[in-house]
Amino acid sequence: MVICLVLGLPNAREGVAAAPHFNRDIRPILSENCFACHGPDEKKRKGKLRLDQRDVAVAKEAIVPGHPEKSELVARLDASDPDELMPPPESHKKLTAAQKKLLRQWIAAGASYEGHWAYTPVARPTVPVVAGASAPIRNPIDAFVQDRLSREGVAPAAEADRASLIRRLHLDLHGLPPTPREVDSFVGDRAADAYERRVDQLLASPRFAERQAVFWLDAVRYADTTGFHGDQMLSLWPYRDYVVEAFHENLPFDQFTREQIAGDLIPGGGRRQKVASAFNRLNRMTTEGGAQDKEYLAKYAADRVRTVSMAWMGSTLGCAECHDHKFDPFSQRDFYSMEAFFADIEEKGFYPSGFSRGEWGPRMALPSPEQAAALERFDADLKKLRDEAAAIESSTLAKGQAEWESRMSELDRAKGAGWTNVVPRAATSANGATLTVAAGGEISAGGMNPDNDTYTVIFRPGPGRWTALQLRTDTEEDYAGNRIARGWRSYVLTGVEVEAGSASGRATQVEIVEAIPTARGQSDRYPAWAVIDKDPKTGWAMEHDHSGSHRLVLRFARPVETDGESEITVRLRHDSEKRRATIAKFRLQLTQVEGATSDNDALPPKVLAALRAPAETRSDPQKQILAEHYRQPAPELARFRAEEARLSGERALLNGQVPAVLVTKAVAPRMVRVLARGNWMDESGPIVQPAVPARFSAASPARENLTRLDLADWIVSADNPLTARVFVNRLWKQFFGTGLSKVLEDVGSQGEWPSHPELLDWLAAEFMQPGPVSPKDPGARAPHPWDIKHVVRTIVTSHTYRQDSSGTAARRPAGGGLTLLERDPENRLLARQNPSRLDAEIVRDNALAIAGLLRERVGGPSVFPWQPEGYWAPLNYPKREYSASRGEDLYRRSLYTHWQRTFVHPTMLAFDASTREECQVNRAISTTPLQSLVLLNDPIFVEAARAFAQNILAEGGGELDGRLQWAFRRAVARPPLPEELKVLRDLHAAQLARFTASPRQAGEFLRVGEAPLPERPDPPQLAAMTVVARAILNLHETITRP
Amino acid sequence: MKTKFSAAPPDAVALGVHRRTFLGRTIAGVGSLALHSLMHPRLWAGASQPAPGWPGVVNPRHVASRCKRVIFLYQAGGPSHLETFDPKPRLGEMHGKPMPESFTKGQQIAQLQGKALKCFGPQFSFRRFGKAGIEITDRFPLIGGVADDLCVIRSMFTEQINHDPAHTFMNTGAIVAGRPSMGSWLLYGLGTETQDLPGFVVLVSQGKGGQMQPIAARQWSAGFLPGRFQGVKLNSTGDPVLHLRTPEGLGTAGQEESIAAISALNRIRHDRVGDPEILTRIAQYEMAFRMQASVPELVDMRNEPQSVLDSYGARPGDGSFASNCLLARRLAERGVRFIQLYHRDWDHHQAVKSNIDLKAAEVDRPTAALIHDLKQRGMLDDTLVVWGGEFGRTPMSQDGDGRDHHIKGFSIVMAGGGIRGGMAYGATDELGYAAVENPVSVHDFHATMLHVLGVDHERLSVKFQGLDAKLTGVEGAKVIKGILA
């Protein structure tokens, strides 16, 4: 009895007199037990028998229609000889007695076959008329659902209470809870269309798009990193914003499809279409040493076939990479023909400069008009400046050059060239780190590890005429997660200040005019110029490969003359937004060389060699080398050098701010072969052209050289039976917890016969081509084809959606018998609603919203909410530590969280977020103790509890009970029951007593997070209320959509 | 620690909860799990029978077995079999000579693409150890000391030549991401024996120098199985389990009272709406609270005698491979099903000799100590210990002193848990290039591991994307009968 229930109702109809229905009852049995050897896969087919085609099955007499007793299939099911028995014992598959009976009945009734439901064209079914409905029929959804219920003899549930209903609607459409005011305004609005108006308001908000985007981002496996090995950063977030924008603008799904798959090929396509084409670049990529181009091109291509076929068509075409599909009509050739559509994408298998330079194939800069104009101005100014400088011939500088040569030669002879190590008298940290000076002058930072710091180094250089300071940083073995910096990937040096003076005299500021890094220290986002640009937030960092040592030469405007007593003070500032991006280990050096470089001798070896050659024997090239190098210290060119440093530095900083995104660039297509057993080294397979699976070729243009645009057109053509069904089925899952066909990733033969096939088809038809607006719903706007908001609106305005979820299903009927929960545990009849746990992102967003901490801003680069230290320690290439965002970015909606594929943010991962390594269309929902630890102890949630408590105290009135009621209602949209209130009151009393006795502990407890505390906090009061707020945020009800 | 939950009967609650949870779960969650996998008879064995935690779907086991758990000492980067467990004197004789093309033609190559392939002789001598006289590098004298407990498989081969996919394949039996790791499969199949700790624990060792291979959480992911089956990483710095620590200033009493209040409120809600998920949630809070006591107790090694610490070379708190080996034993004692311990520094493209010297110093003592310690405690019979990485190294040199990635032949060592000790199994060719005698695929290895734990690898499957997905893949795998005790 129970087992039948678990199997789900479609299979639990044994004893129903009607003949078995092929698609509902028979195909699942044959597919699961027989098709692997007697199905579409030609290579695995045994005895040339296939049971997926009636004519073959009949011809081979496996099935003799009308005569189960003569049918070999039936005989084999009960054969006593293990060699005869089917399925064979080694398959570990076995039919139940009920299944065997169904097969016999079906053959007896003539063994009629049907095309697989998902492969037959979508036809709009007639909406049934339900006589004597006990619940409202608000739209065709209710008609289909209640028609089935009336036949099952089950009554639909009543509408949920208005507070639960509005909380459900807000959580489903926005992923955010309603405010008490929003609850009140709805509960108090008795107009007939109050609910529909609220639905329309919610659909119009960008919050709807932000919620909807997450499902799609899982399907297309959008992330911010490469996902293989070093899991380096990528810039793809403009694509994520495109998705949000597309849902917000209600872009027709067919257009949405074309833009992503073939945005670069759309005639007249603009920036938006190109950004959308980043879809083709969302696959994992590698820069691991030793990876072979060809092998990884094969991996990426297969990944694309899996993603496109599953995300759009709910098909496991990806299973045909190595062999023909075992259950569905997809051949291995179909797999590679699909792959061939994408063979024109410019890409590499192995990206040689991925790690070292962040180069991952075609990308597009996305400057704002202002940025573009400013960049042009910089380029023009720089060109003008360089032309002016070039106009000053070196010959006119000859006198100065001769003097420079003689000074440098003298310095060289006196062993005064090169870089002189500085031995500090003192090295101190402004914010508590310990700076240790080694005998040779090397300084290591240790101890406390503040987010920002300034190192001050004081030394006496001895007599000299110094022209430049060099900073040399080195690796620090003791930092397990990082080497050159104490946190993040690199240090960010935001400023260097140098003061010089005699021991007695006043210190004077030394002006630095040029900052010259070694090659790996050059980047637009973190240029060395930022060290001297006076902006405390900009800085110099190693953007990509930062292993090993790095050097920065800081040239002075004028030489600094010191005597034996003179002291020089150097301050290294780390004031960037990145946390702990402070230098781990460094030394300072000075030089007297004019035009010094970071070379060991402070001059490039060939310059030094030319200098050392006696003037009369210098070759012409040597003379030219000297003349060329002299342009660096030449006083006549000083103005140009300083100006060029400024212009190119500012240009770099601006350019570093310009967003960029990987895009699709079409090139001549690579040759695609069928790979035997998926082996990329096998070159014997036939060459294939782009083509849709043969089973569906009728709906595809009969041209040669099909493109991605043709593929997209086919996917969203009215003749494609899969796309619309698959999409509406997934929408249904969002609002009921289960799809109408439960297996969201596979609507093929191994998928599930839908619980309400006509309803699914009606929704699919309505999605592709909406019918006229119902006269009963004057508020509805006219929908367009492929209108996502229209389908969502239709679903959430149905009575079926609005049904109660709170426990009536668990109540035993008055006359005894099964409860609805027992009868239909999975709610496949839809006689009620289901409570469901919030998705990972929403668990956090909900808490931040309740707490008043959520900071909403649509789009932008990914952000970094709090994450435990050391979570990224297993990463390398580069080694890195997490640097949490500052200010508002700590509290943004979770879809904007940086998505690190190999180590997804642990708060998200704990609640079953997708790693986005592969297409995922159905997140599992688990309940684990780690989730409890997150909600209890993760600083994200403790800080939210504290902020929530501040609001409770500020806005919840003056009385304790009133405050507790306010808080409870804020979280779950209903007032607490008296017994609930008592639990909260008792908890509060115990905590208040403890914190009053120990205000120090209260202070510690309140210190978590960076959200501001009230101006005059009462620590014990606030701490006690924080405990209560935390308990409320932890409630099952709080993280459950009703 | 005494808590107010210890008075309640957690076992009964837990089982009852889990049974109902699974029913409830099918509504919203498991999704990809086939119904038949949810219908194991054990799940229906009355809620009144107390059983700890998740009972597992293979219950009773498919095959009689004494082995209960696995400790996998995972050597990431790909240790050279030629300097550890696979003696190749002929390769020494060929040192410096071109690698015969008959070996390498048409085979995959990683960083040696386009380079001249020259033989590179073994850098260490081998000694015969134990009664069986198994040949092992002289850099592993202590591992040699337990040779009679070891089964050295010298004929492993794999399919993926780069670290990332090779790790994925070794851990999940699949190249495509998103499949359950072997620990998750075992936890799903066999259930857990501990109520206070996760059933699948991962330790990542800290070490000095070297390249420190990046690894991915995918390697202990539950894939398409529910999140409860994923590996939990124990950290050697910060909180041992993420967010294990009660917030500063709240104190144990504040935490306990909070959880009691949360559970009380959840119960009130449950009484009203009857949603079985709420009971699951309550049980998870109770387990979280128990973990807050049991995990610190687990990682606190103060009660380990100095002699034990010394035998492993462990300095508690340093996060070293040695300390983690000792921690692995403590986890095994507490009923954790699958313990995976990463050493991450075996990618010796350069200076294979000096590097292996260093790494041998890090792993020889603790590996031997763990096997010895388990044996002394009578736990080696029911604990399978595995030592090995994702692939081996080329017999050819890289840049004159290193070795490149190699997939055609490498070694893995197994001990205890139903595996015959004191034997070597299979062989590579005379140059250590390809497994030629009794080749063992990664799927065969997995099948054998499952077998000693009493699981028929063909029958531990879950429906995913229409297929009966298994750890051992679709192409078939065989249990290595020749190494079973």
C-alpha cells in the first residue's frame, strides 16, 4: 500500500479497469528495463530486437498483439532458465508483479504504441469544464487540476490565509519577504483584484528579474572563475547583468535564446547581443601546464552540447558522446553534429597566458560613453606629448649627456653605482603588525594582520646624492595561503611617502615623479602610477601572476643629498579596499644613479657596458644606447617624463575601471569528427556538419553550413516539441516544488510521464502563442509570444497556486482513512500547496532583508560577502585569500556573490547552491547540521541578527511583548502564538540576565560585522535582543516559503 | 559534554525523522534520486528500532564484509611510482638513452609535448621488505617496516593526464563534474555510525615548500546526491568545521538556550502544521550542537600519549600530514565512514630526487605509524587504508631531473580492511611505462574498495539523467579478486 503511494500516482493505478496507457504505464517499464539492449543504441542492441519500435518488436514476435501468451517478451519475464530470463540477472533489474501484469494487459489490448509525449508536437488541448467545482476556477490551470481531482475524488484546498499568501508570493517572485506594511496593505485590500494587482507590481520590479536569473544562471553554469585546476578569475558578470535585464524587460524567450547562442551572428546586433553571446564562453577552461589543446577543445565542446540540450530541451543528448543514446532517439552522430554548430567559436583548449596574464580568449571592453571619450582624450594627449618629446633630438642633449656619462662613470669606478641596501633603524606598523628587520635589512611582517596598514621605515643612508628609491618585495613561505602579501592575492601599495632630513634639521618631503615596476607589475587596474597619484584608494598590485619577487623603482624629482647624520623616513601605505593586501616581506634600496632602472646595477647591462667602454672605442650602437638611455635622466625632458607618467597612469586607472566580458567571436569553423568512444585522439571517425538531431530534422532548414543562429531558430521554432514544455515545466517547479514532469533534466524516455500532461501542453502552447486575454481578468496586459511573465502570472494567479499549505493535508478525514499527505505525499495531485525551503541565495537575502541590512543595487561586478579565513587555502595558481567587500557590497543580493567554481561561497554551498561547473536545472534540497551551524554562527547571520535587534529596539515600540511580536511578524508575516511569545520572552529574560551580569560579553557579542551600531547602545539590552533575533532568523518557518 | 538533548532519545527521533524526511523530500528535493533507491526495505523498518543516523541503502550489505571504513591517504600531484613502489632496474640501465618509440608512439603526453623523450633512471635504490620481500624505495624504510600488511598494486592506469580532471576521475569515477565522490557514495550506501560527527571527513595537510597542488571541493562533493552526503573538510586553522564556534560573548549556555528555544518554536510549528521537514530541522540543530562539543574533543590531542605523537611525528595543531594521520585514526575510532587526507606536493616536474626525499620525510613515518597504530588497536581488519595519487610519472625525464604526468602505469598501496597483506599485484613493463600484467583501472580500484566494504558496485546506483549512475561508471569494472584476504 505504502509502496504504491511512494511510486507516485501515475503508477499506482493498478486495478484500474481501463487498458494501460503506453506513455504513462508501459514506456517507463520498457525504457528502464529493456531499452538499454533493445533500444536506440545500435551497437549495444542484442538479437537485432528493438522494443522501442512496434514494427520491429512485432516482426520479431517479441510482441504478438492481442496474445500475451504467444509473446516472447511475456514468456521471458518468467523464464526459469537464467539464460532465457529477461531482464538478465546480471542487470540487477527485475519487474514487479504489477508491472508484468500491466505488460500483459497492454499486449492483450493490442499493444498500441504512442510517440514519446515530449517528442510529439505541442498542441493546445481543450480546457476541460469542471462541473460543480468546490473551489474557484480562476484560469485554465485550475480547470485541468480540478478536473483530475474530481476524478480522483479529492477536494482542492481552500485559498491560503492572506498573510501566508502574500509572503509566499513575495518569496517566490522576489526572493524577499514582504514588509509588515506590505502584508497589512494586502490583507486590508479587499478589492477583487487586490491579488492580481500585487502580482503585477511584483513582476514589474527588478527584484523579480534578480530572482528569476538565478535559475537560468544555474542552467547555463554562469560563474566568475575558470573551474579547472587554478580556478582563475574571469570577467563574465556583464553577461549576468544581461540575464537580469532580459528577465526584467521580459525579453521574449525566443529572442533571449537567439541572443545567447548566436548574439554575435544576429544581423544588426549591438552591444547587448554581443554581451549575451558570452553564453558560449561560460564553459570551464584550463591553463594547467601540460594540458593539450585538442583534448580540452573536445571537453569544452561536449560541455556545450550537454548544456544546450539540457538547459533548453531537457535532453540528455550529452549521453551520446561515446555511443548512441540508450533510451532516446539520439545517435552519436547527432551529438557531434550538434557540437559542430559551435565549431566556429574562437577559443583555445589550453590558454597559455590564462594564469600569467589573465588572457582567456576574445573579450570585449564595455566603456561608458564618458569613459570612451576620456580614453580617446588621453590617447590624443599622450600622442601629442610623445611627439613633442620626440621632436627634441638627442643631439641637442649632447652636453648634458656627456656630463651624465662622466658622473656615472665616476660613480661606477668608485663602486657607488647600483642599488644600496638600506638597513633600517626602525620599522613600525601603524595598525599593530610586527615588522621584523633581518640583519641584511630585509623586513618581514607578522603578528596581527590588520586589513589596512602603513609601514614606516627610518634609516640613515650615509652620505650620498640619491636619485631613486627601490622597493623589492619577496615571497614569505610562512603564509600558507599567500606569499607576497598577507592576504588577498597581492599586496596593494596605495602610496609611498619619503621624507629626508638631517638628524637635527627639519624633514622635507621628497617628490616622486616616476614609478617603474618590473614587467609582471604592469597592469591597468593596478598601475604603479597609483602609488604616487595622491589617491589613497588606488594602488599598485600584481594583477595576475604574483609569485616570486617584484621591484618598483621610485624616481625622485630632484636628488636627495644626505650626510652621515641624515635620516630618511619611508612610509608604505596600504589603504585599498582589499583587506590585508599588505606587503609580506620587503627591502628598500637607494641609488645615486641618474636614470636608474630596476636592474641589479641600477642600469640595464648594455647601458652599463657602453658606459664602461672607453669613449673613443664605443661602437655606434653603444653610442646610440647611451643617447637613448640618457633621455631618462635628461633635465630637458623632465617635464615630458612627468607628464607622460601622469597621463599614462591616469589612462591605465581609467581603463582598468572599464568593464569587460568574454564574448563569442566567430572564425572559420574547426573540423568536427565523430570521436569513437569519445576518444579525442581517434581521428578515424567521419567528419560531420552542423545539424540538429536527425529525429527532428524536419523542423530544421534544409541548407548546408548551418550556423548557431539556425540552431537557435530551431530550438525556439514552434515545431520544436521540447523547448516550451521544458521551460514551463521548470517554471512550474519554482512555484510548486516539483515539475509537472518531475525529472527536470530529462524529459526523454527515462524521464517521467507528467502528472498533468494536458496542463503541461496547455502551458507550453500558451507560452509560445498566448491565447486571448480572459475577460474575467481586465488587469492583464496583452501578452506576446514566448512571454515569461505571462506564464508566471498565469501560474501564480491560479487558485491552484493560492491553495493553503499549512497542514490540512496531514489531518485525518473525519471518517478515518488516509490523510492527503499519506495518499499523495509528493503532492502530485496538486490538491494543496507545498511548503519549501528557500534556495541558498534566498536564505541569506531573506535574513538580510528582515534585518534591514540588504543593500539593493542591480548589477555590477561580483561582490564578496563575509567568508571564513582559509577557505581558499586549497587553491593555487595563484595562491589567494579571500578579501571581503567593504560597506554596502557586504550586503548585496546573493546572486551577485563572487562564484568560485571549485570553492563556492560556503554559506551558499551549505544550502545546496550549484557549483556551476555543469548545467544544473534542479537543485537538491538537503537538511544538514552544517546548515544549522551556518544560521547559528556564520558572521553573516550573527551580524544580521544584531542589525535586526537594533531595528526591533528602534521600531518595535517600548514594551518587550510588543517588540517580540513586531520582530516575529517581520520575519514570518504573522504574529506569534501565545506559547511562541512565551518561548521568546523566556529566552530574552535569560539572556538579559546573563549579559547584564557580564556587559563585557555583551560587548564581544555585538562586535561581529561592520554594520554600524546605534550611537548610544545599551549592550546588555541589545545583546539579549540579538539572541532573540537570531533565534527568529533560525526558525524553520523563517527559511521556508509557506 | 552534558546537554539537555542527551536526555532525549536522539536515535529514535533521528531515524523516525529521516524516514519521514525522505518521504517529504521527494516533493521538493532529491529529485534525481530514483524512487527505488528511496525504497530500500531498511527505510521502512519501523521507526521504533533505534539506529544511528542515516542507515544507508545497502543494508544489509551485498557481500559479507568486516571492513567498515576507509582512510584514503591521497597524494595529490601524482607520486612517481618509479621512486616509490615500482622498482625498474632496466630503466636505470637505459638512463639517458632515448625512450624506445615502441612505448610512447601514439600515447598521450603532458608537458613533454614536442620534446625529446629520454629515459630517466630511478633515483633511489629499492630494498626488499617484510617476509614477502616486497621491493620498496629505501626512502620509505618505515613503510617498508609494515610491508607484510601492504598490498602494492603496481599496475594502475587512469584516463586523465592533467591534475584537475585526473583528481575528478579518481574521486568520482567520472570526468564530467557533478558526480558524487567515492566518500559520498559510501556514506549514501553504508550510512553513518556516528551521531556526533559527519560520516565523511576531509583533511588537507599543510606543508612547507613545493608547489601545493590546487584541489577542488568537487573532490569531496556529493554531486547529485543530497548535500548531507558531502565530505566535510576539517580545517587545521580557524574553526575545525566552518562556523563551528559559538559567537564570541554568547557562551555555551547562551548557545544551548538559543537552540532549545529554536527547537521549541519549531516544535510548536510542527504541532500546528505537521510538516515532517520541521522534525528533520530540529534533529539537525541537535546534531549541530553535539558537533560543537564532539569536534573540539576530536581535534584536541592532549590526551594522546607523547609516545603516540612521536610515533607519527605529529605536532598537534601544525596541520601537517603527520598530525592528520593521527587525526584520521581518531576519526576512524569515532565511526567516521570515509576519511580522506590530502598531501598536496607530489607534482615533481623538476628535481624529482630531492623533492621525493623531502616528501618521503613527511609521509614515511606517519603512514607507517597509522597502519601500525590501527593494527595494535585491532582496527586494521575493519579499516581499509589506501595510499596513492591521481596518476604516476613518466619514465622519461623532464628537463633532465624531473618527471612528467603519466597515466599508463602507476602504483597504489592498500592495507587492511579485507585486502591481503604482504603482496605485490600486477606489473608495469620493464621501463615502468605501461601496466602490462593484471592492469587495474580506476573503476576496478573503486569496485574493489566497495567490495571489501560489502558493496556490489553494480548495485550501488542512483538514477541520474536517465542512467543508473554508479561510482564505477557505465563501461563495467571488475573486483580485483587476487588481492582479497
